[in-house]
Amino acid sequence: MADRVLLTIGTRKGVFVAEAKKARRSFALRGPFGPGVPVYSTLVDDRGTPRVYASSCNPFFGMKLLCSTDLGKSFKETAKAPEFPKDDGRALANIWSLEMGEAKGELLCGVEPASLFRSHDRGDSWEMVQGISNHEHARKWQPGAGGLCLHTIIRDGSRWHLGISTGGHYLSEDGGQTFRASNTGVGAGFAPDPYPEFGQCVHKIARHDDAPGRLYMQNHGGWADWTGPGGPRPDIGVLRSDDYGHSWRSIAKGLPSDFGFSIVVHPHDADTVYVLPLEPATRTCPGGAPAVWRSENGGDSWSRLSHGLPKKETYFTVQRDAMTIDGLKTPALYFGTTTGQLWMGREGGESFECLFDSLPPIHNVKVAVV
Amino acid sequence: MGTAPVVTIHLPGPLRPYCAGVSRLAVAASTVRAALDRLEQDQAALYRNLCDETGALRRHLNVFVNSDNVRDLAGVETTLKEGDVVTFLPAVSGG
């Protein structure tokens, strides 16, 4: 019986694991594992005996994938990390996303430069997913400030959604064999054409099983004041699709900023979605007062959640994979900051408390009930 | 054609798990590139820590032949002679 909440925390200095009973009164921290090495993605694969995975992105010796079979008490490297074919000309620069594949033991891994790999043996060997990695657009994508990364992998049967920065949203409807750019309504602020076919700086995409045709996107916003070619493009930062990602529309009205990185859907209500708006110039919380914003009607309106959070003089960033929500009956929202704080918002974000306040800068937070 | 000179490769602690824990390896190679090729054949896990998929030396890794950084010599084409010591070390960087 699943009775523990497990948090995986990828930081600039390794991965930490925090564990609590379901009441989540206190979390015990262990780690860092892969000490001193940045971790941009983690995954708790809870099919069968849970396995915890963490990318270990070593700037000196290359990329590794760590795996734990004891709920994050110890980690070992898998036999291999993804790697490009020798004659491809690209070299693995980072591992940005890990997700479960369809079959037991199957993993999907999004990397930099933006490409997708698949493992059939729990990460010991990898094959490139050609349909996206060698897509005709692949050599035209440009890196954003964080690098050219494939950061979002969403599977919905034979329909796969990928988020690439900067590349945009790519959709497969044949189980990952072929992909096409699907960015109608997704704006770009850093090109004269406000709505290009591809090249958008998508930050994160989220969905809920109960509303399979609906997707939410945190895009690179903050372009309301642009006066150059193509004109201003307000509210392009937070979007929704109701047709499986074929087209998108803004739901940013009512937010203090349409810029941000993370977006999360409530585990029991497809209409409830969370973002953490940031000022586009500084990428920190508006006015130095952090808040999560929640919509309970699919983005038609938003309310500010800040009880327990600092009220002033707070200038952290929350990165694209650093906010998540658990699946318990009354779920808790979690986010990690670039200043090393891990916050938990009980009752779906109604009241926040700081679980850990001096971790290394946090890149990634995932949660599972195991 | 003569036999390639035998050189000693020194490895820092973080690389030793990839070659059965040893701190040094003897390799017959006439250039640094040839030594890396030898490692790719015989020590594949170690090699992946030294070079990326394109065969390029990892950016933050320094290679010394005796006391000289190969960057100041002929890079990976630096020639080796019998008894040379080749040392791989992570660059001083990070924060």
C-alpha cells in the first residue's frame, strides 16, 4: 500500500530525496547523490517496484543517468546514458527530461541539443527517436538561454506532445513515429513574425487524463510592449488547447505577468491549473512578493495564492520543472527555487510552508506517493 | 614501421570507477589521439568520460603530456615518446 510521499529534488549540486508519511508533517532529507553535479531531471517510475532516476549532467566527464532501486537511499549509474550516433555530428550536452514510456521498463529521455531517446531496458541502452531527433526542422532550432532543450514529453496513447525550447510544440499521432510542428496560436516574441510555424520558446506543457484534448502551456511571454516588426504581442505566455494541441489560445488575462516557466494541473480536476508568474526582465517574482496563481475554470480567471510565502524582498526564480503537485486526496503543491528553498503548499496551495530553506539552487522537483 | 612507445596514463579519482579502480594505465601510442583511440577500444566506459560522441575531448578536461598542457603543444596530435606520462584532469572551473 502506498503510504509515503517521495520528493526528488534535482539541484545544481546533485539530487536530494525527501520522504514523509502521507500526512506530510515532516520530510526527512537524504543526499546529495551524484554530489557536486547538476541534476536537471528526475523521475519516479512507480510501475512495479519503484525506481528513481536522475540525470547527472557532469560538465567535466559528460552525462550520466543515475538509478535507485531503494527509494533514493542509494544510486548507481545505468550502463549507458543516451548518446548520438558517432557520425551524427551532435554531442549530448544535457539531459532535460525523463518520462515513463508505454511498456514496463521503457523510458523516454529529452536532451540537449533537442532530441529524444528511448530505452527498453530501464536506461541501460538507448536508441534515438528519429522522427523528432532528425526532423527536418531539427537543425534549424535555436537554443534559448538555457540551451536547446527538449524538456517536455507527454504521452496520451499514440498521441505524443513534445516541448522544445526554442522549437515549439511538436505533435505525433502515430506513437512517436512522425512529428509535426503544431503551434497555431502559439506566439513568439523574439522574431518579426509573431506566429511562426515553429521556433517558439515553449517553457512547459501540462495536461490531465480526464480532459485528454485539453493542454495547458507556459510559453515565453513578456512581449506586450514590443514595438518593432510584427507589433506587440500581449498575453502569448499562458495558453490552452482544446483540440489535442492542434491550436492554442491565450488564457493569460488576469495574471500579473504572462512570463513564467512552470505550469501544473491539479491531479483531480482538469479545470484547475497553476502557474508561477515572473517578471520577464528579471525572471523573478513580481514586486519581490512570490505567489502561485491558480485558475479553477481552465484559465478564464485567476486567483493569487501566497499565504505563508514571503511578502517582500524576495527575488527567486522557479524553473520549468521545479513545480509539481502530489496525487493525494487533498494534494499539496511543491516548488523549488533558484535560491535553494523548497516550498510546500497544503490544500492545493492554500497555505505554504518552507520544507528546506538552504539547498543548492533547485532545477527540478518531482513527487510520487509510493 | 616501429612499435608505438609505451606511455603511462594517470587518472584522477572520479575516473577510476570506469577502469576497474586503477589510477594508471599503460598504453602503446605514438600520439595523444592514438592513446585515446586505444582507450576507446579497450576502456570504452572510461573513454566516454574523456571524449564526446564526435570524438572531441570534453571541453572542461585538460590533458597534460608530462608537465605540458597539450593545448600548448599540438593538441591531440601531440607526439608521445617512450615513458611519457599523460595526465587527464578536470579544468579548474565551476562554482
